[in-house]
Amino acid sequence: MKKEQAEALSTENDLWLRTNCWSPPGCHPTSCGLYCHIVDGKLVGVEGDEDHPVSQGRVCARALAVDEVQYHKDRVLHPMKRAREDRGLDKWEQITWDEAFDLIERESKRIQKEYGPESIVVFNGTGRECAMWSYPMCFAAFQSSNSCFAMSGYSCYGPRNAISFYILGAGYPEIDYAAYFPERYDYEEYEVPKYMIIWGKYPLISNPDGLYGHAIVDLMKRGTKLISVDPRVTWLASRSEYHIQLRPGTDAAVALAMLHVIIYEDLYDHEFVEKWTHGFDQLKERVAEWTPEAAAEICWCSAEVIRGAARAFATNGPSTIAWGLAFDTSSNGVQAGQAVLSIAAICGYIDVPGGVTIGAKEVFLGKWWTDSTAEVDPEVWSRRLGAAEFPGYAAAQTHAQSDRVLDALETSYPYPIRMAYYHGTNFLANSAAHAPHRWYEALLRETEFSICSDIFMTPTAMGLADVFLPCATMFEHNGVVMPHFGRNMHSLGMMDKMLDPGDTKSDLDVMIEIGKRLNPDAWPWKDGDDFFDDWLTRFYPFDLDGLRQIGSYQPGYTYRKYETGGLRDDGQPGFNTPTGKVELYSTLYEIFGEDPLPYFEEPHYSPYSKPEMAAVYPLVLTTGARKWGSFHSEHRQVETLRDIDPDPILEISPADAERYGLKTGDWAAIENPFGRAVERVKVTPGIMEGVVHAQHGWWFPEDEAEAPSLYGVWKSSVNSLIPHNEMGKLGFGAPFKNVICKVYRVESHDA
């Protein structure tokens, strides 16, 4: 729908209102544009906003079904509490917001006094708007040092940001799809990429963190050719000129082989390398032995495909790389990411039209991302879990290291954890690794007080919370959509309140109220709208109402900022790294005690690193692919979306299916020494022999709510097969995409 159509159709009680969607319910901050049909104050449907500069009228199934979320019978609409001893039981009592805030204030202050602020952990999820507010909730409200994303190795987005910080000294790199410019692809400086490498991600479904996936199709129509690196044959891989179908966890070996081809065939950009990179000679020596043949033997793929892809990418500029979660969910992912950024750098594709864009500086976040740590007492900050053990992690992240949080819960070392805030996260179903039972049992036993904020009752909330705070949906509060959470932000979008929130509150309003009660000097804002007015006017020529008038704002983009001082804090040319250059040889890694050059390390649990174990568990298990009908563990109770994805799916090749007596539609157990899950079989030639893929994030709202079932959360818990404490040397990355397993047929999902 276009603006003039919406205006023509709107009447006093029948309105078409414009917004940019984010959350809740969940999605990444891609800033898709919607027109929402409101009749007599009720949302009756949505359509895409054809005038939106990025999404241009295209929306996903999750957005089209959002009215089912808004009015779902199971949505929680009032604050609730229950006794600590009733955790896991459906014994909730409705209370007022004042009662909830009084209880939170009293218990928080008691626990701070008895055990110290660091005994409070704020757990946050991924993608939702509240991911922006978990940091200040932890640091500036509770004044704790322990904000935690409970996924082993912080294996989502954070590692890639850290790699970018170490190697480029800049915000998250993204493909240049002209999203910064109102003219989009017609902008005079813009060039369409000749090739795009899509490495370990599937943006058409996931729209990851700010990349609008359909832009890849836009670029394909304009001539961009694809190179896919993925163990599965996706729709994009099937349309790629080169598909490197690799064994999961061997990404670094492929990247090193591509570097070998580009360097030893003299295909790199000599001028950029000489002027703007550090450590090229050392990198050249490192990749000398990494021929495509050497990598192919390790990766189970074609040497000629690796060689052809490297040549095509390096000799057709500008080209670009979209790199994804495969780098986060591997203990060798930091090195793989370093190698991939090195490919983009030596080809001269960083910060150029049609190449890889990089965020100059994080804006709009200010105090409420990293600076809010100033509200934490320095002594408390020094006790952040994992910071001393993983200095490289601590230098790039304000989170506590999640594996060390679980260790502290289980051992009370170096101190006990006594309070938890589950801030828009259902991590028992979605991210907790190695027997989510361990997280559940430790938190159930050790925490004296727990809070959960969400829109539905989830396994995490039912199992662990004492207070439930009901969230306002995206239609019930104002907000600002910031793609890539501000780290490479191509636009700002207005999320416009259009429905009465009733007895719910936005995550931001809840945070401000708690902050005022616990640390009032840090919280001068009246409410969320006041906060946005203040912070928008610090960085942009408009306040919240001004953004509402324009709907979306595109700030433009300056290319080759390294030539003009646009990347460095001191205003000098170069990159914001210790050497002032792209660090192919990382001086920071050297300080952290890590190898300064990229290298391949065999996954910790693979057919080669654990041959005796692999004799019993012969298949490589990979997980994490996105689904059309859900965002991680969300949307399970939404009828239209559940029809799209009714069951958790195990993908297996025809040869392996025959070998293990499986056919499409069977139920199969997936098992290894760490855990077990049951999923429905899909036999497909789209996955390589010797590899299986299992879906994550499953729970079943139709199952028994109370413990021990907790909505059937343990039945298809593929994360229970992922080991704890198997991260990389810097504290990042765990093998969510590369462990070993066996599969066998079972009679039912409950078997």
C-alpha cells in the first residue's frame, strides 16, 4: 500500500496507520515498513508499506500474522507473582504494576545488600528491542556487572562484532545494498556488486540484525552473481555460480584456501594492501600451505569450486561478503572471521561503493550501550564473570562470559548468583547449551528472586520466574528501530503507538521505572517517549514526533572514510586500530595471547578430533537454520505460523536416511554423549552425506505447562547436544553448528 491509498481509505474509525515493525513479538531490527488497518481501535490486518525506502512493501509471514499475536487468547495482559516455592507451577496471582515494582525494588535492594550487586544477572535474548535495554537495565538500574546472553561462547552476533573491532576498529561490516540512500540503487556513487559471497547465513528468512534479505534478490536482478558457502543447498545456493558445500565447522580452512588463491595468483589490490593493511607478508606465509586441494580434503568439498570462487570474487570488483552465524557458532569462528575480513580487505572491497560497509561510530546508543557501565562500581565491574580469564572477550564486550555464569551458578565460585531478570528471553528453549536442564536446575536452586518480562508465558517464565511483567507489543508503544543495533545503521524507523496498551508496559518504560527506584540519578527521563526525544535530538535534527512525520530516516553514507579520517577518533586517515590499518596480523590478538594470524582448528567434536567417539556417533550435526514461520522460539502458538512450521525438522540426506532406516515423516532421536532430542525426519538431497541439520528453539504451548514438562521444552531440545565450556581461546564461539551425533527411528515425539 502507498501513502495516498492509505489516506484515501482512512476514515474517523477506520484507519490505515504507518509504522516500522520491530518487537515484541520477535524479529531483528530490519525496519520493515507496515500499514496497519485499525477499525474501532482494533488491529484487523497489516500490509506492506510500498513507500518504505528499504522494504518497499514486502513483508514476511510473521508480520502478516501479527494480529494473531496481538489478540491471542494466551497473551499475558497483567503483572503476576507467585511464591518462590511454586516455581514451575501455574499458581500465578494477578497484581498491580505498583505492587510488582515495589516487590522488585525491595528484593533487589535486599540482595544487593546481602550478596553484592554482582549477584544479580540480567539475561537477555536476541533480536528483540529489549536487547537494546538489557545493558542499561543491568548496569544503570541494578548496578550489576553481569549482563548475560546465555548461549555458550556468546555465539550470536557478538563474536562478529568483536572480530570487526579487533581487525577493523569499526562497526559491524555489511553488504552494500544502498540502504543508506533515498535514491537506493540509483544513487550516483553506488555500484552494484559484481559478486556477493553469502557465507553461513540465509538472509531471505532471517533478515539478520539489519540486513533486509530481499535486497539480495534486488541485487541479483541487477546482475550480482552469488557465491554460497553453506553445508545445505538453500534457495540462494541453488542460484549461485559457485556453491562451496562444506563440512560444518571448517569455514576457516575454506577462507585460508581462498586467501591462498588470491595472494599466490596475484589477484589482490596492491595499492590497498600496501597503504592500508598491516601484516600482509605474515599472512602470505601463513596461507602458503593452504591450497584448495588441502582445504577440500578437510572440508569435504571441491578444490576447483574453491579456486573458481576465489578467482571470480577477487577479479570482479566491487564485490561484497555477507557473513553470518556460522562464524559465531564455532570455536574456530574468530579465526574464520579474521580470514574472511582479510579476503575483503586485500581485494580492496572495504568501505567502497558496492563493497562492504562499516559503521564509523556507534550513535544514538551512548550511555545505554557501553557507557552505562560507568554506573557500576569499579570494584563490582572488576568481578564481571569471565573478564579476567578472557581479556580479549572483555575488551570487546560488556557481557559476562556466559559459560562462566553457568559455572558460578553451579559452584558459587567466585561468588553466588542470587537474582535473575529474564529480559525478553526464553533461553531454556532457545540458546542455553549442554543440557538446558543444567541452567534450569541451577537457577531454580540458587536464585532467591527472579523476574521475567514477555508477552506469553514461556518455559523459562513458567519454570523460573517469581514475577511476570507483561510487555506491550510494537503497536502499543512508541519506539525507534535501529538496524544492526546502531553498529552499521542504514536507517532509523519510527515504531508508532496505535493501540491502547491496557495493563502492559514497554520494556523501556519498565526499565526507566526500575532505574528510578534503584539508581535515580542515572534516570532523568519521565518515560520512554521522553528518553527518545532526548537522545534523538542529541544526534539528529528531529525529535520523536519529527521522526514520526517522516517515518524513516536515511543518514547517507560516506565511502572510503579511511582516507579522510572518518573512522578514527583522532581524525587522522586510517582505521581505528592500534596500527591505523586493517590488521591482517592482529596486534590485539598478540596482546591477548592468541595467534595474531588466522588458522584452522578442527572442531572439538568431529570425526577427526574424536575418532573413537565418532565410531558410535558418525554424523556431523549442525543447527540454527532459520524458519519462515517463527523467530527463534517465538510464534509457536500462532495458528497461521504453526501451520507453516508445525514440527521440529531433522534434515538428512537420502543415502544416510537409507543407511539408518529413516523416511520423511518418521520421528527420529538425535543423540550424542551430551544429550538427546526428537524431531521429525525430512529426507532431502539438499544436505550433504554425513551431515544432519536439526532445528532449534522448539517448545510446545499445547503441552502441559507445569514442571517437569514446561510446555514440552525438553523433547526437541537440540541444544542439549551442545557441550558446555568448549568455546574458542578468546571466550567466543561454541560448536552449535559442528558436533557429532547418531540418529535412529523412534515411534513418537514423546518416545
